[in-house]
Amino acid sequence: MSITKFAIIPLMIALLAGTIQIVDQVLHLQVEPVGNVGFGWIAFQAWAMYFMAGCDLKGGLKTLLGYIVGIAASIAIMVLGNYFSGMGFYAFPLAVFIVVIPVIFLEKVKWLDFIPAVFVGSGVFFAFMSYVPNANFIIATKTELIYCLLGLVFGYVTVSLRGAYESRVAKV
């Protein structure tokens, strides 16, 4: 494909990226916690995870399930860490150690075996809980999954549009 014809692809992706930012600027007024400045970064991470998962609906579903497992693992770590609080410095490292073992075993479970999505979903949840004022488990879960779905939809749209464009160019 010539550079001229290829130039349409970055333009298309840039338009989608700009659109996701517009959606975030509108959506952040509707999601909790009140007064947040938006969570487009979650959508962009999920969008990238869609590509890492294979650029198809199965990979998208595995990514979504991975985010859900990551959220559950994060909550388990936080609850266990608080339970072990009497151990001081070692409370959370022990909680992480305990939770990560069954998470890694998920590599052997169909549909839950996309472990990168688990770790990204967990990291997003920890970031949300650590840096977003007035966050709690319910708010963080709902908001993260809304933006995860948004990113996965944009991943699907990207692949669909690019595939249709490349098919059309190949016929010409």
C-alpha cells in the first residue's frame, strides 16, 4: 500500500482517538465520583488491550473478563491487606502474594487466560482507588468497566474500519 493510501489509516485512528476524548469529556459528567476530570486513560488502555488480545470479539470478551478478574483481585488484596494490618510493612506484600497465586492459575482456565488484562485491570483499579477522591469499590468498579467497554468498542471499530478500508484499497 502506498504511503498516500496508508495515510488514511492514521487519520482514521486519530479521528477515533479524538472522538473517544469527546465522549470522555461528556461522559465524565455522568459517572461517579462527582467532580472527576475524566477517565479516558482507562478507555485508551482497554483499546490497546483489544489489539493485544487478537483484534477480535473473543479477545475483547477475554479482555473484559480479565478486567473483571483484575478488579476482584484488587479488592481481595485490599481487604486482605487490611485484615493483615497488624503485620505492618508486610501486610500488603503478603496479600499480593496470596492473591496472585490463583490469578496466575487462571492461565489454565478458558476465557480467563488472558492474564495481561487481569494485571492491567487490577492496575487501573489500584490507580483509581489511590488517586481519585471519594472512590470506593462500587464507584471504581462501575467507572472502570464503563470505560473498559468504551475502549473495547473503539478497538472493534478501529479493526472493522481499517479492515474495510484495506479491503477496498486492495480491490482498486
